[in-house]
Amino acid sequence: MFIVLVLLRVTSFSQIEEALSADARNMAGSGVKAELGVFPTIQIPLNNYGVRTIVTRTKYKDDDALLFYVIKMPNGYGRLFVTKSVLAYEPEGGYNVEAFTIDRKTIKSIDYQQDWQTIRNFPNVNVVFDKDRKQFGINQAAGSSTYGQIDLERYYTAINYLHNTVKDFDAALRVFDELVGRRRKEIQVEEDKRDADRIAAENQRLADEQAEDRKRKEREEQLRLVKIRLDEKLRVAEKFAESRRVYDDDIQKTITAKRPQMRGQTVATRLKVDAAIKALRRMSAAAEVGVIFTEYSSRLIDTKAAVDEATEILPENALNSELQMAVRAYVDAGQAWNKMNKDEILINSDDTFWYLVNQYSLRPDVSNPEIPVLTRQLVLSTLWQRANIHVRNSATLSLR
């Protein structure tokens, strides 16, 4: 460790820097980690169980300093500031221990000692400074003196760094800065990776949004084309219904010409009945060519309104009943369709199931005897056929 200290007078500056980098790598290999903050630190583990010491790059009376946590032989512990000019000790605990400052010019020797027996008789290596033999050992970070098992090799890493900092402060500071610089590069790499991940995630989000937007537009275009086709079918159906209406009107005019006006019906009543039958025929044509549920519901509202206006002014007779049964079948079909929009079936636990079975004599699908069902195809086709019968009956009765 710190081989550079014995080579300073015989090597070039580049060789010195290379040796310092090697020392920094060796310390990093011993588990030493640099941390950044207001005051950067290097953390040196003292065992495998979380005990560590911390060296902080700070200021002492406006001078650059490295701060160590130390045990002061024989009876105290505290903080040791090492600068280029002084060693300053500030006690934090123990007894009969005072603060002191040593001018580096007065230091006569800097040696290792292994004669200090600490907790559990562990032979710590300590540095002896100046002629008064002020002995220091490395202590754990900010706290009472070190207790517990200490790993010898890890402890030597820390005590060597303290020893060489006292011997050559500038070299030790460069090693410290090398470790901190590496940590800054690591943090920058981590930040760059996070930024890259964030950018990639954002790009993926935008790509997903664009893909979803394309799908949405494709769905809208498909619906638009479907609506165009449906509208075309409806126009054909309405033309057919209109031709039927013209034909029926011609028949009606012929009959009317041959007989007096229908008994008890005014012209206004007749117009209402004609409007109701026309609306029912359009409904029949729409069901025949195929419509989506929303279109069906919209048409059903207009149809029921026209039928209601006619039946309100008609007497209680066969024509009134046929009109009401026709629109009732369309309404029941719409309500059943709404319930089956998701599953396309009605099961026997639904009240609508039994209403349709009883009202229209439907035969459920009993493939699963425990759960009889009515399919949407069966319900709609049956009810629309029933409605068509009532529409035709209404048209016939309206001519009498």
C-alpha cells in the first residue's frame, strides 16, 4: 500500500500518478467505497459485519484536511484532522483526554507499534507520532470506541492510509480524490443509464400511443365503412318500403273509390294510422337488412312514437291491437338484444328469459340441461317475424 511514498524522489510525475491510481485500485479492492456529499468521504470496512471507519475530505481552519475517527492510546477516542501543516486531535470520549495540535515540523518519527492490546486482546497496529509517542488506532465511524471482532487485513488498510496521510498529505489527498473521482464516474454512468432507460421508456410509451392511435383510427375507418354499407342497405330497404306503400296506397285509393270512407274514422285518424304502418314497415326493412343495435334503438324510438299516436286515437279494435302487438314485438326484441349485447344469450335465471318463453312460445336451447338458454339469433328472428305478421295484419285491417 502506498508504494509511491518511497518512490517520490526517483520517479517521474506520470509514474507517481500511475502508482497513486494503483493505490486507489488496491483500496477499492479492499472494499473501500467513496460517497459524495457536501463533504466527500471514503468508507473503509473493518470487518464483514458492517463495522467501518470513515475518512472525510473537509476543512480545518481554512486548510484542506482529511478527518479520521481514531482511538487515542490509552484511554480515549475522538477525531484526528490531518492537514499539510498540522495534526489536530479533538476528543469525543474517554477520560483525562485533552485536545491538542501538533505542528508537522516538530514530528520526529512516524512508526508502527503492535504493543497495544485492545478489546478481546486484538493486536492493533498503531501509529506513533512525535517524541511524546502519541499513539492512535483506527476507530469505527462517529461513536464509541470499536467493539467486536475486527478483520486484520481490513484494519491494516485503514491504518496504512492514516499512516501514509501523516507521512505525505498531498499524495494521500490525491488517492482520496482518485477514489472520489471514480465514484463520480460510477454515479455518472448510473445516471446516464437511468436517463437512457427513461428515454427508452418514454419512446416506448410514445410508440405504444402511436400504435394505439393507429388502431383506433383503423377501427373508426372500419366502423365508417360499415355505416356506409348499412346506410346503403337501409336506403334500398326504404325504397322498397316506399314502393310497397305506393302500391298499398293505390289499392287503398281503389277501395276508397268503390266504398264510402271507413266508418267512424276521420281523415286525421287515417293519416295517423298510415304513418304508424309506414314506420313499422321501415322498422321491418331495417331489421331485414341488418342494423347495429344503436341504429335499431334510434329507429325504434321513432316507430313507437308513431304507433302510440295512432293507437291513442283509435278505438279498441283489431287494428289497434295489431299495431300495439307489432311495436311490442320490436320493443321486446330491442330490450332482449340490449341484455344479450355482451354474451349473446339469456339464461333461465333472468326474468326476461321466462317472459319471452311465455309471451312468444320460444323453445330454449337445452344443450346444457342445467342451464337452458335463449340465443340472440333465435330471439331476434322470432320476434321480428312475429312483428312482421302484425304489421301485415295492420295493413290489411286499415283497408277495411
